[in-house]
Amino acid sequence: MRRYLIAGNWKMNCGPGRTSELLQGIKELSPQIPEAVDVLVCPPEISLTTASEVLNDYDVYLGAQNVHYEDEGAFTGEVSTGMLKEVGCSYVIIGHSERREYFGETDKTVNAKVIKALLDDLKPVLCVGESLAQRKKEVHKKMVKKQVQAALNSVKENNVSDVVIAYEPIWAIGTGETATPEQAQEMHEMIRSVLSELYDEDAADAIRILYGGSMKPHNAEELLSQPDVDGGLIGGASLKADSFTDIINIAEKLS
């Protein structure tokens, strides 16, 4: 039985002060995280230390939004796996559509980051998804399958259980649009079948696949009720303590 993972991707929001305020608000609304649900927050890099301090006595995982595939060196503005672990991170988002679109990340660099994260005991939240144009051309399944295969190239079966996949229909990110529960399930099921081809059914069944396209309290129950939707990579709704805890509570109810 896969545990729900409710993850907040804060993107370029919340400096240290706002990070402390938001996490304190979550703690007040939900003094104890439900035992059946895993919760993850991914603030911007500058706020990770503050978040780690606030979360010290609270059962929420900390993650970063990006990582480099080298240990150190002349990579201005980048951060290594060792740095992230030092501030308490256990997860890292890799290959988000905004990183691919705005910062030139490719399947090759995404794969290198996934391999490096796993090597250094960070759990990658691997993002895959299609554009509206790709969906309209009915090549969306082919594109997402290619992304999954490329990102997991050379990842061994004994490591893949630490990978979380986030399916993000790019056309539903920040647009107010949301894939229907049926569309989400169809893609999640397809991704799981790709994982079965790459590994085996048992390995595929153990991997959590999150929905990452505008999940909010009003649609979370329908989405999380789908058999292959194992949680959410939450954007805007994770920036408000009440809406984020509402989604956590919905996941608990369905567990």
C-alpha cells in the first residue's frame, strides 16, 4: 500500500521570514501530521536553513527545488547534494517543467541529477509532463514515456523505490486549469506501465506518482481517489497554511 505524499513546491516565494510564518501556521492548524500521510515542503534555497530549524520537532520532510550533479566547483548559483543534506533536506525536486522551459534543463541533465541524488541518499521528485500543444497533437503519452525512460536511464531497480514521480500537465500549472480525475488517472496508469517495462510490476507498484497540476482543496479528493494518484505536488495552494493542511486532511481521510 503506497502512502500518500503531499508535497509543497513553493517556487520563488517565501524568504526566511515568510517561511517561518507559513510553517508556524501549518503547525498551528495541524499540530500532528497524520500517521498515514507523508508531508514535504520545498522552499527556495535561501529559506532552507530557516525551514529546517522550524521543522526540527515536526514530522514534515524538507526538500529543495533543484540540485547540481557535481559535488563542488565553479558553478555559480548552484547547490550540491552535500549542501542540501547539511541543512536537513531528504528530498529534491528534479526536472520541473519551469526548470526545463526557462533554464534549459534537458533529459540528459535531469538524468544526471536523478543519479546523483540517489547516490547521495536524497529522494528525487522527478517531474514529467506534456504541453497543451503535445496533448492536442495526441503525442502526450509518447512524450511523457520518453521523459520517464530518459530520466531513469542507468537507475538500478534497487534504487528506484526512492524515486517519486510527479506528473505535471504543463497546461494546468498556474493557469487555473486542472486535468480531470480521469485524465490524471490515465496518465498515472501509463507512467506506472512504463515503470513496469523498465523494471517489474512489484517495483512499479512501489513507486509513488504525484499529480502536479493545480491540486487544490476543492479538487483534491477526486484526484487523490484515483488508484494511481499517490499524492500531489502542490504549487499555489501550498503557500497558504489552511489550504495546504486541508489537502493533507483530505489525504488522511482517504488513507
